[in-house]
Amino acid sequence: MDKWDKRFMEMAEVIGSWSSCYQENRHIGAIVVKNKRIIATGYNGAPQGIKSCADKHLCMRKEQNIASGTRHELCYAVHAEQNAIIQAARVGSSVEGCTLYCTHQPCVICAKIIINSGISRVVYKEGYPDDFSLRLFEEAGVKLEKYSEE
């Protein structure tokens, strides 16, 4: 990894700290970058007009004992990667050929969105229990790199 990867991963972590997820260990951030320029950012949180889990003081997933990496539809939050791609679309910025920096490995749903958006490289820091997403990235030819400061 180079100094730019380090800088953008640090920024993804700061963006993740804005998360409205009720569980502190699930604060996820993502940044879409092209030619060392930030195209869009995203963090996990409720859609516009919907109260967040933090505002509701509850986590539906925790209440229902839903395992991490499963039943993604049972959550108020939009994932950080999804929000970053959505924000780029809202302002008319293409993410074709971009790199997505994310604090955590994308889930299978995010992997599908990333692949179809044209993002060509994903750098993530923390693992996630979703081997299927890894297989999809490999088959689609999206470069996936686990971030390391070494």
C-alpha cells in the first residue's frame, strides 16, 4: 500500500465515525476516489426521512439476534458503500474506473452494486463474514485488496 491508500483509508475511518448505527462497532465509512480526487463519501445510516437506529435507541438486528453477514434487508441502515455510490449518482459523477476505500470488506449486496457501478478496485481494512462477495469480486475482475499499514 502506498501513502495515498493510507490517507484515503484514514479518511474512510473518519467518515465512518459519522455513522448513525446504534452499535459502535458497526460504524462503517467509504470513499470513492479517482486520480487521487474524492468523488463521493458514504457511511452507514438510515435513508433520508427515516429515523436512525441511534435516534430510536435500538438495533433491530440485535433485538432479533441476527448474525452478522446475514439478512441484510433487516436493518434500517443503508451501507456505506451503497451511500457513497448513491451520492456520486445524485451529483452526476461517474464512478467508472474508481477505487472504493472502505473500513470493512463489502457484503455480497454491496459487491454486486460495486461491480455494476464500474468501480475497478476496492481497498478494505476489516474483514466481514461473507465469502460469496469475495468470489463475486474475483469472477468480475474487480481488484480487491486488504489494507495493511505494513
